[in-house]
Amino acid sequence: MARKEVLIISSVGGHLLNILKIKDSFINKDYIFVVNDRTDLDKIMIKRTIRITHAERNFLQFVNLIESFFILIKFRPKIILSAGAAPAVLFSYLGKFLFGSKVIFIESISRVKTPSLSGKLIYPIADRFYVQWSSLKEKFPNAIFTGSVL
């Protein structure tokens, strides 16, 4: 399989909504979505979405680890884009260190003063890390603040 330009990792719900709000930044690229649950697909996701096991902070993370490894082998993305949550961590670390992918992360708009666990874990390896509230720059000093995507 040819290398994808952008692999978009997202939990369904608000995280996915954040990503879809910035679709103009990747719509003209060779992209594929990976989501962790069933959801109604936006038209840009049809025939471009892989669903993985929904895992919380439990043993199913090991299933996600295997799924992420095989998806990354298949698509070898240049960029991993995510707004969270849990699957973003596995994909980001494996993609960055095994496949040389660039990691772009957008911290959730719901995080005004305290960072998410995914954000804390991905921040050290992110090539670009965006926050949607300037107050989070205290926690993530190298983050980029350009306002809210919503």
C-alpha cells in the first residue's frame, strides 16, 4: 500500500468534531481516518475510515497497540493528526519512533486550565502541538495558540 500523507486518529464525539472543523487543512491530501467506535461518518470519511477496538484505560489498550502497529505498517503516514483521545497516544509514539511520522496534536477545547492525559503524553514528542485556550500555554509552553477550531 502506498504511503498516506495524513493518518487522522480520533475518538468519536467531540474529538472528531474538532478534527472535522479543520478539514480544509487535509481535505486535498491523501488521508485516512481511524476511529475507536461506531459513529455517523461525515461525507469526507466515507470509504476512508478504519474502526478500531474501543478501549479505555484497560487491557483493550493491548488490542489497540496491535491494531495501531498493523495500520501504521500498512499506511506509513507522513503525518499523524489527532485531537485525542486514547488511541492518539499509541499511534503517535509508534508512528514517530518506528516510522518517522510527524505528530500534530490539538488539545481538546474542553481543556481550559488542565491538560488532558493524552495531551500530557503526546506533548513531549509532538512536532506541532495546538491548544485552544491561551491559559494552557502555562502547561504547554511550546504549544501554538491560534484560537478555537470551533
